[in-house]
Amino acid sequence: MRRLLVFTGAFASALFAMFTFIAPAWAGSPHFVSNSITATRTDNSLTVSGKEAGLGNEAQVHVVVSATALCINGGSNHPKAVNKESVNAEGTFPVQNGMADFSLTLTAVFSPPCSPPMTVEFTGVTITDTTNNLTVKLPGTF
């Protein structure tokens, strides 16, 4: 009888350990891979690409990129007029092996147009994974 109780106690301990240590592995630990994020400006568009990891068993993630677009004059100044706008882009990206690659392009459309010698700059670039409530801000101007 004692052997049965010892076996039952050992079995219960093993079961407890299995559920204690396996459950956190299923949950994952979502994060943006910081050295993978790039932002490239071409004329009045900004393309932001990167990778998110630690996504566990999720099938997909929804990513939103937002920024402020400024029309900069030939003297490298932003005239305090209406040539400033908020822009954003969003998309849903598949998760494979706990990771997701994303790439989104923001395009600024000014009225009146931001035409040469004026150029478009993007500031306050923010990347948000709305699936996991995860946000990262890119420093600088693009």
C-alpha cells in the first residue's frame, strides 16, 4: 500500500511540474527584434520593415505604423503652415515558428503639394502590434 502512495505522490509531483513549466512556454514573449527594424524614405513615402519574435502559437499579428509627415523647405525648415499631416499604414502578417516579418509603406499627400525644392520628412515613427499591445518608437527623422 505504501508503494502505491509513493508512486501516486511522485506522479502528482511530475504532473504539477509539467504544467508549471510548460504553460509559460506556450504563452511566448512577444517583442520587436530591434536590430531588424529599418525605415527608408523615398520621395513622399516611408517604408518600415522589421521582425517580431516570441509569438508562441499565434497564427498572425496585426501591425500599425504611424508617423508625422512634414514638408521641409530648401532652407531645411518646416514652415508653420498646414503642410504637416499624420500618416499611417497597417497590415496583418502570418507567424511562422514564433516569428513574423512585416513591411508597411506610409505615403504623405499634401495639398498644396510638397514639390521641389521642398522635401518630405517623417518624424515620430511608431510601430504597434495591436494583437499583443506592443509598441516601439523609432528615434530620429527620416
